[in-house]
Amino acid sequence: MNIKDLITRTRSFRRFDEQCEIEYTTLENLINLARLSASGGNKQPLKFIICNKHEENNKVFPTLSWAGYLTEWPGPDMGERPSAYIIIVGDKRLTDSFGIDHGIAAQSIMLGATEAGMGGCIISSVKLDDLMDAMNIPDIYEILLVLALGKPVEKVIIDEVKDGNIKYWRDNNSNHHVPKRSLGELIVKI
């Protein structure tokens, strides 16, 4: 698979086959991709918390908000929830500023997940205090992102933006549509 195909297939999936477990070693391999990725000033301040057990996942799930544009949808139903999560935290002992490292790491992990036949969603809308408490995360860490991972059970379709509307939506077949701006709209000629 070439890089364009890999990026095109790496979408934000929000519904999964919850029964398809993800092995701990698979999640370690995905984190290794983040470890090998760029880090501002090479500080490497990120740490990763792996959750792939049902009881852990049940602690993480209620702390997350899903699909802000789908206001009537509370998130995945039982059976369609992620099989695993990776919580990306910043180690405050190493720096007080994490820059964009967590975005780079998250994309590396998501590309690896796609290549391995999985899908996921990068979630920044998190009830931070609730997640810190639920997972007993020490105060030396700052939660930066949560990655929801699993085997997708939904189809995500890329559409062209129409009339400036960039909001994603679901059709009558529950396909998830994601409008993307045209290349011509993105390139600024000076």
C-alpha cells in the first residue's frame, strides 16, 4: 500500500466490533512507531498507557465525548465500542510544554493501526479529571489525547466540501461522510 492509500484509509472510525480483541504486543508495536517519530527538541516527553481489557475500557469510555457534529448520537453502543485505548500523556518531569509531539505520535499510531487492519479515532474531548481518577494516573502526567482502537464496523466516505459545510454526517445507511476541502482551496499562491 502506498502512502497516499494508507493516509486515505486512515479515517476517524467511531464504531467497532468490540469482540475483536487487540493484543498487548500489537499495541506495543504501534507505540513503537510513535517512539520512532519526530519529537520537538528530541525531548521525547510522551508516555503511553495501554488499555485493552474490558474492565479498563469500561473506565475510559465514559470519560470521552464522541462526534461533536452528530449531536443526537451519544457514542458507540455496547458491542460497537473500542477494543483498546492508548492514552497519550506528557511527562511533566521532562518538560512543561509538549508542543505538537502528541499529534505526530497519534498519527503514526493511526497509520500503523490502518496498516495492521484496524481503525481508530483520535479523541481530544476528554473529561480529564475523571480519566485521571478512573485510571489512577499520577499528577506527574498530563493527559494529551486518547486513541480509541478496534476493528471498524462502519464505512467512512470522503466527500468534497459543498457550500463551505465541513461538518461530517451519517447517511441513511449509517455511512459516515467526511467533507474535505479541495486541493485548490488549500494552496495559497503569493
